[in-house]
Amino acid sequence: MSDSGSENLEDERTYIGEYEGERNEAGERHGSGRAVLPNGDIYEGLYKHGERSGRGTYKFRSRARYIGEYYMNLKHGQGIFYYPDGSKYEGSWVDDQRQGHGIYTYSNGDTYDGEWLQHQRHGQGVYTYHDTGSKYVGTWVKGKMESAGELIHLNHRYQGNFFNNYPLGPGKYVFDSGYEQHGEYLQEKGNAEEEEPVTTTILKWKPKAVTCLSFCTSAKDDVSSGQGLSEEGTEQTTYEEQKEEQSLIQETE
């Protein structure tokens, strides 16, 4: 899901509007006050030398709302932003941007809990898919899954490296039954069937070996005799899971 939102504030230094509240000896807005801007936005909170500084609430005409800390007219510190589509960000702000640790709850119920840099998911974080309960735990770079990470599903998980939001290179599937399938993901480019060519990423999983943990050794003979999990059978299973993962990953874009 996209986490972009309309957060631009009117500059009270240019658009005076109406103001009721405290002022200093120089006549500047200073202390507690309430301002109604010409566009209909409302700010109620603290000022320092004419600028929003300290805790306040900014209500947008679009029905968006910010409750939190300001510094020199910019969102800075801890705050909550409620977006018109029903999504919400709660966490750290730096110079009017989501930065530091924060939790974003998307309009479809998905959540991201982790680090941010300049409005983008960046650093370590957990993205949870509301509909399935699946989650990605790992590294983000400029809003995308990158480097080491883990996709966790109901009864299995995938561990490996990611590039440009998709698995790439060596990795493994770990099943709750105790089996692990090791292999490698390849990324190929393809064109979607649309009027205008759109480049898509196609994932291909190449299984290499099946192993099991200590508590599944009793079933190892079944695997060897073809009565249990085989590499071919696991390849089919992971192909289905691969399609699910690709669908989930696309939801974060």
C-alpha cells in the first residue's frame, strides 16, 4: 500500500487568516492560540515567535488531521496524522516528514511498524498483511524490501535476500512440519498484457535440496521412499506459495 498523503500546511506567515490567542511584546503569536486560515484549515496549539512550536492540532479542510509536536512551523517530534482515506501514521517526525520509528496503519488494515526516513519505509521494519496475517520482517531501503528478510505465513516461512521488493538469490522455505527446502530465486522481466507495455517482475524458484530438523527425522524414510515430501512435491508447493508472496508484495507498492 502507498503511504503517501496530503500533509502540506498553509504558511501562516503569508496567509494571516484569523487568530485568537496570546502574543508577545513584539506582537507575534506566542503561547497558546487558535488560527483559522483563509483556506478553511484550523490550527489550535502553541506558538513561539509567530510560528507553530510545541504541541498542537492542525485540522485540514480535507478532513485530515495532525495532533502532535511542531518546531518552526513544521511537524517535528512525536505526532499522529490521520489521513482522509482512513489511514493513520503514529510516530516520529523530522522537518515535516515521517522519520525515525513509527507505525502506519493503512486503509485496508495492513500495518507497518518500523523505521522511516524522509517519508519512506527505511531500515528495519515489519509489514503485516491484514487479510492473511502474513508478514514481512526485515530490511527496507527507500520504501522497498531490500537485503535480508523473512516472509512469514500461517504454516511456513521464507528466509533469504530481497531486491526491489522481491526475493532474489539463495534462500529457504521453512515448514512447520520441520522440513526445509533450500533453493534460489531468480527475477525475470516480463510485459503485462495491457495497451501500454508495463514491465513486471516474474519470480522463478529453483529448488536444490530438502532437509529436515530433528523432530522430523522419524519421517525421513518416508521422504526417501517417495511416500512423504519430495523435492518435486515441495517445488509444486513453493510455486503456489510464490504466487501468494508475489501478490502480497505487490500490495506494499
